[in-house]
Amino acid sequence: MCSCNLIRVYPRKIRGPFSLELTLSELDEAWVTALAEAEARAKAEGRSDIADYLALRSSNDLIRKTARDWLLQIFTEAAGLANRAGAAIQIAKDETHRFKVGNASMVGTRLSLGSGVRMLVVEVGWPRTPRDGFIRGGGLACGNIKHVGIKKANEELRLVVDASGTPCWIVSGKPSAHVEPHDLHQRHIKNHFKILLSDTHNPHTHS
């Protein structure tokens, strides 16, 4: 299990114009599932050698894909639940998205969630070629959770792997706000949807 204590799953409520029962999966659970599926495929193809499996387990591309899909899925599912509860969130996805982190170019996916005048953007990517540069300070991928027009609510993400080989998303610190780097928890997802679905510009808080 990831030592950064990723999202623990318990039914909670998002308080907004309606109540939303939001249940989120854990990234470490998604990683275990991805490994099991990949191992099953390898065995079905006759590649049962343990060395092949261990090489697969350490595959950076599989880690990135699993972590990307997990992050985008929890936001997409939460938006779908909100819509079924009465919201009108518009969902759009761009699979050919590029964004900058420092001087490096991240290539990946952007998820846009629109509600009235508000827009929540989740973007995930990593350098694909030498021309794209590299992620300074380490990490396998980078991401952003951004609220258009509400800069204080934005969060920068970095994908890391703990000593056990389990991936986890870390939220970058904000020295000016005296916020240290911390793990991505369920409350952060809830807070982002509170902001998206609220009628006024509430300050970003960690509950």
C-alpha cells in the first residue's frame, strides 16, 4: 500500500445546490487491478516467466496510464453523479492535449467540466520525446486541477512511486499560503466540486 495514504473510500456528501453521494476508488486499488489484468494477459499469451512479470510491474508507462485513467475517471464519475442528481455539468475530453510545466512540455489528456460560468479543468501528461524536456524534481507525470478565473483554487500534481512500487498523486505545496506538499485525498476532490457547483467565488479550503 502506498505510504502516502491515498484516498480512503467511504460514502460522503458534497454540499452544494444538491446532495451528492460520492464514492471514490483508490489509486493503489486501481494499480493492483491493472497489474492483475496485465499478468493474466501475459499468462494467456504464454509469457509466464516471473522476470517478464517483474519487468511489467516496473513499467513506467503502465504506471502513468493507470494513474492518469484513475484521476480522470473519478472526476468524470463525480460529474456524472452530480448530473443525475440535478446538475448540468458539461463534460469534454481532449486526448491530444499539451501543457507546460516549467520549460517542459507535457503531452496527455485534458478533461473539462463546465457548470454555468464556471469551468474545472483536469489535465494530465508527461514528456514523450527528448524535445519535450523532462520533469524537474522527479516524478513520472504531472497534472493540474484548475478553476478558470479562480487561481487560488488550482492545484498542481506530481505522480510519484513509493518504496513498494505503488503510484500516488502528490499535490504540490504553496509556500506563499504556507501549504506543504501533501497526498491527494478525497476531500480535495469534494472541494473542487463544491467550487464548481457554487454560485460565488469561495476561497479554496482544506476540510
